[in-house]
Amino acid sequence: MELIDTHCHLTFEQLSLDIDAVFGRSRAAGVTSWITVGTDKNENQKALALTEKYDNLYAALAIHPHEARSVTADDLKELRQIAQNPKVIAIGETGLDYHYDFSTPADQMRLFANLLQIAAELNLPAIIHSRKAFDDTIDYLERYAKHVKKIVFHCFSYSAEQAKILLDKGFYISFTGSVTFKNAETTRQAADIIPLEKLMIETDCPYMSPEPMRKQKVNEPALLIHTARFLADLKHIPLDDFSKIVSRTSRSFFSLPGL
């Protein structure tokens, strides 16, 4: 069995201080490829450096919408340059987050448009972060993502009806361990309707450990197996079959070797 953690933050201190052990536990659990995601200038540099040290580790680079207020033109120029490294396989996570007010909607929208332009210029897929901002996110994708290679909504938490809108537009949808939470029925209803050819899985670690490991303080790639098993049961298919199809979807989306 092979699983790919399509969205993790391995440069965050909770994981980076013991990274060799993190990778060891991950491989033992059958999670053998990873995409570590940058969220600001420093984390982007750390993510790219980490990919040079480990096989089957790739990076997605961007500036999180929370950081939009402080982004400069030089920051975007640097991002465009380093994202041309062959180990960078996506731009993200980028999007809109109205749950917190760390940056104004106007600053977030400006950054979002710029990062979508970089994704289009570099012919890379985009990883979308959208929280309590569905309509505005769709509006900006329609306006600025016409030439973006592929789009995935990560850590999906919207409804089945909203998932259908994304599927109709040809987008992909990725689920974290939050789909296993007892209060996540809306998310499960969405997962139930998504074909495996459009579905991916992730940890978004070090956050949101899945059941039955939710009380574990730090999430890590090894725990992706619990999300995979839960969704395989939801889809009424064997875990091995689920893993093969979803891993194939992930490899195709991100143009990873091994197809």
C-alpha cells in the first residue's frame, strides 16, 4: 500500500526537530511521499531546503492569506524565482480566510490574484485555502485562474452542494483528518459524493490529528492512514483499492513520478 500526504508542514518546529523519526514512522505506516507546504518567505526557503535532503519529498510554495498584509513586491519576485526549482510542484496554499482577521479581505484578494498569476506563469497547479469565503474564492478563481493548470481545495470543510460546484468546474478536493471528527457530518456528506479520481487526502500536520488519534497533540504523516481507512469505509471499498486510486489521482495532479 502506498499513500501520499499531499499537504503537510514538515518545516514547522513540532515536526522539524525530530524529522528523521517523523519520516521513519511515516514510511512504516505506508505513507511514502510527501508535499511540504510553505506559508511565508522563511517557511518557503525551509521547505525547499528540506526537499533536497529526502527522496519523494516535494514542496508547494506560497504566502498564506493570514500573512497578506505584509507581503511586498520583492517577496513575490523571490517566490516566483525559487518556485522554478524542479522540486516545487505547486503554488499554495493560497486563497481567502474570513474566519480570522489577520489580514483584510482586500489584502488577501490582492495576494491571491498575484499567486494565481505566478501559478499560471510557471504552469503549476494551485492549492487553495478557503475558509468561510466560498463565494469570493470562486469569484477570484473565475477571474484570475483561467490559465492555472489544475486546482485543488485543500482541507475541505464546505457542503456537498458546494463540492458539486467545484466538481462542475473541474476542481479537485482534498480532505484532512477533520473528516473523521464526530461533528463533521457536513464534510462527510461532501466526501461521499466525490469520485476518487477527484479526491486527495492530507494531514495538514502538525494540526488536526484524525480519530482515533485526535487527542494526540501533534499530527504527523504517519496518521494519514486513519483518514484513508475512514474514507475507504465511507466509500465502501477496500483500503488497498482506495489507496491505489487516490495515490494515482495525487500523482497525476501534481505530476509526480511513479505513474
